[in-house]
Amino acid sequence: MSEIKLTTEFINKLSESEKIVFFTGAGISAESGIPTFRGKDGIWNKLKPEELANFNAFLRNPQMVWEWYNHRKKIIHESKPNAGHIAIAEFEKYFDDVTVVTQNIDNLHRRAGSNKIYELHGNIERNYCINCRTFYNEELNFSEGVPKCKCGGLIRPDVVWFGEFLPADQLEASEKAAINSDIFFVVGTSAVVYPAAGLVYTAKRAGSYIVEVNIEETEVSSIADISFFGEAGKVLPAILENVKKLKGNI
Ligand code: BJW
Ligand code: ZN
């Protein structure tokens, strides 16, 4: 897709901007083999989110919820960053300030080499006790059922479920980055889950230039200044190629 067509307005934005935010969702990791939640290949076409991604479901059936996370963890461990993650990391060569705000728990932005990453929905590599909040980030032992803390409490993954607050420091830093951004890329997210999706409107209100990259239209397409409907692993490297032409190959 290196023949991607950029508008003059977007080219001008790219050449005069310094602060770039990439707000990403499950779609950026789809080409790494990690299923999305919604959409045609979404895992939640079969499994209802409310039956899995909430605390009451975990209390009712911790075994089932852990099976789901262990299954996803295995897929994540077998996957690697794709051309989309790698292009985002490479943007740091051409812009002073590049921030990744991700809803994903899969660590692929870090593994691709991005340096400033805010994780809004936690991280699958961390776990904590629901009683005393002691962290257990090592490999957990499931041989005697759902792992328990030394205090007897159940251990859960450190991810954000429905009805739970997002980590305040990550959300506040993301809001600041959105407000200060010159260009705000919205990549591979259906933008239906709040408060994360609200960042797109925050950035828009603050005057940032909204660039959407998705395989289909979403809730925020109507407020995007420009939309690229294609796979993130093709569109982002193509945009980066244009940046290289503008700023010179480094
Ligand atoms: C490609 C592609 C390719 C495919 N290239 N693109 C305001 C209004 C209504 C409701 C609420 C509201 N505020 C809060 C709520 C409630 C709720 C919510 O938003 N509900 C809505 C669904 C209606 N929000 C919450 O509960 C949040 N907490 C909260 O609000 O706390 C305050 C509070 C406290 C106490 C009481 C009440 C309120 C927490 C939300 C937590 C979300 N957690 C999950 C699970 C995380 C852990 C895990 O991974 O297991 O986060 S749910 C799931 O959705 C996950 C994702 O991060 C999140 C977003 O999904 P995402 O990333 O957008 O993925 P998809 O699958 O939806 O979309 C993929 C996209 O990629 C698609 O568009 C494809 O087209 C595209 N794509 N391939 C480019 N190759
Ligand atoms: Zn404990």
C-alpha cells in the first residue's frame, strides 16, 4: 500500500507537527494473530463480554475467566509485533514527542520498541490478589485450581473489567497527551468502550487533527479529519513512508 494517497492538508499537518498520539485498540494486533473483541472475527461474537470481563463473573466462576485469560495469554506469547506496531515505534525517529495510548493488554507496542506507552486496560503479564492487592507477576501455578494468595484471596489478572475504574495515572497522562497532541491517530478500535473512547473527542475538542485507521467505519469516523480504511499493518507503514519522504530518511 505504499501508493497510499495523502491529502495536502494531512501532508502539511505531518510536516508541521511535533506531538503525535497513537490511540490503539485490538485491531492493531489482529495481524499478529490476536483476535479482536467485536467485529466479524471478534471473540465476543461467541462469548458475551459481561460473562467474562467483569468482577462478579470472576467471583462466580474464576476457573472460566482464568481459562479465557490463559488461552489469550498463550496466543499473545506466540505472537509478535506486526508492521503496524513497528511503524508506530519508528515514528519516534521523525517526531519529538510520540505517545502510544493503548487499550490492549498484550505488550506488543513495548516489544515493537515504542518508548512512551500508557496502558488504559491493564496488562496481561501482571496479577494481583483481590483481598490484599499483593502482586504476583511470575508464572502462576494452576495445578490445584485457581491460584490463591498467601492470605487466601483469589489471584486475578491486572486488567480492567466493565464497571471498574481505569488506572488513574494512565488515564490522566493519556488525557494530557490527547489535549496536547497535534495529530491524534485512532487505530484499530471500535471506539465504543468508555472512558477510553472519550479521548478521541477530548483530542478533537482540543484542536488535534484526527486520523483514523481501521478496516471499517466506526463510532468516531464522522469526527475524523481523515480516514484510511485498510489494515493497520499496511496503512501505517505507508504513512510512515510519506513521513520519511517529507523529513528525509534517517
Ligand atoms: C482493524 C484490523 C486491522 C480489525 N487493522 N483495524 C458511557 C456510556 C455508556 C457506557 C459507559 C460509559 N462510560 C462507562 C461505561 C461502561 C463501560 C462501557 O464503556 N460500556 C460500553 C461497551 C457501552 N465502561 C466501563 O465499564 C469502564 N469503566 C468505567 O467506566 O469505570 C467507571 C465506573 C466505575 C464503576 C461503576 C460505573 C462506572 C471499563 C471498561 C473496561 C473494558 N475492558 C475490556 C477488557 C480488558 C481486559 C482484556 O483485554 O481482557 O477492554 S473490554 C474490551 O473492549 C477491552 C478492549 O480494550 C475494549 C475496547 O475494544 P477495542 O480495542 O476497541 O476492540 P474491538 O474488538 O471492539 O474493535 C476492534 C476494531 O479493530 C474494529 O473496529 C475493527 O474494525 C478493527 N480492526 N482488524 C485496523 N487489521
Ligand atoms: Zn492476598
